[in-house]
Amino acid sequence: MHVNKNIIRKLRAEIDEIDADIIRMLARRFQAVQRIGYLKKKFNLQVEDNERENFLHKRLEELAIQHNLDFSFLDRLWKEILKESYRIQLKSRSHE
């Protein structure tokens, strides 16, 4: 079976655009996380929020089903995003 290289090139360009969108969205998310870190410091709140984590976990399950994605993969990915979010919040607490 012959695959048209132009089709693959176009699909890869689409993937590159999507990857850039993911990076931009992560940057936006982490900027919001930083602002939350400042507010948590101001109001003397804990960085970790189990209620919020539980909400996100349930929402992640629902989104995985909705978009036909592997939940265990998303869960691992989300844990990394949350770890980075906590790191950013802790860092923002030490800087004003």
C-alpha cells in the first residue's frame, strides 16, 4: 500500500499545531495556578486541596469517557500536571 507523503506531512503539521496549542494552554493554566498560589498565601490557605483534587479526578474520568481516551494514561498525565501546579504554587508563596 502506497502512502502519499503529502498526506503524512499535512497530518504531521496538524499535530505540530495541536502540540503548540497544548503548550499554550499549559502556560495559561500555570499562570492561573501562580495567581492562585499568591491568593492562597495571602489568605493563609494550604497549597494542596483534596476536595479540588477529587473533583478534578472525577471530571477527568468523565472527560476520558466522553472523548474515548484511556483514563489510566490521562490520570498519569494529570498527576504530572498537578505536581507541577503544586511546585508553582509553592514557589509563588515564596515570592511576592
